Amino acid sequence: MKSKQLKLFTYLAFFIAIEIVLMLTPLGVVRATTLHIPVILAGILLGPKYGSIVGFVFGLLSLMINTFQPTLTSFVFSPFVTIGGTSGNFASLIVVFAPRIFLGFFSGWLYQFLFR
């Protein structure tokens, strides 16, 4: 039991580390993202619970990057950014966290539903 739990936590740490590396890797002048790929893989390989955790980390990293390196649309993802008189609010937190957590949960749940 402890060995299996340790293995899951190790994989979880691995996926979180991949998220951090992908966040710190620039893809050019456009802020395109590949951060959703580890979230989907974590949901499939580790299950909906751990996919949701990696999705939460994805949301947290998106919040941080849009707060500390704002672009024209950063107010959508961060309540702390004001651009041109338009500022983010509580809805920004819902936008940044809910879809990313749901992505990890749904990918894991769908995999379990279809293949087990």
C-alpha cells in the first residue's frame, strides 16, 4: 500500500516538475501554451484526483505568469492586473482555475469510463 502511494506521489511530483519547466520555457513572442498536455496525461495515467491536482498547478502557474509578465489579455487570467482601465476581478480566478482543474478531472474520468 505504501509503495503504491509513494509511486503515485512520485509521478505527481514528476508531472508538476514538467509543468514548471514548460511554464519557464518561452515559445517565442506569442504566449502559446503546451501546459495542458501534462494535465491530460496525469489525468489518464494517475486518475482524476491527481489530474485535478496537476490542473490546479497549471492554473496557479497561469495566474503567476499573467500577474508578473502581463500582456494585453492578462486581466482575464489575473485579478491583480489592470490594463487600459480594465481590471481583473474574482471571475478571473474562476477563469484561471476551473477549466484547468476540470481538464485534469475530465480526462482521467473519461479514460476510466471508456477503457476500464
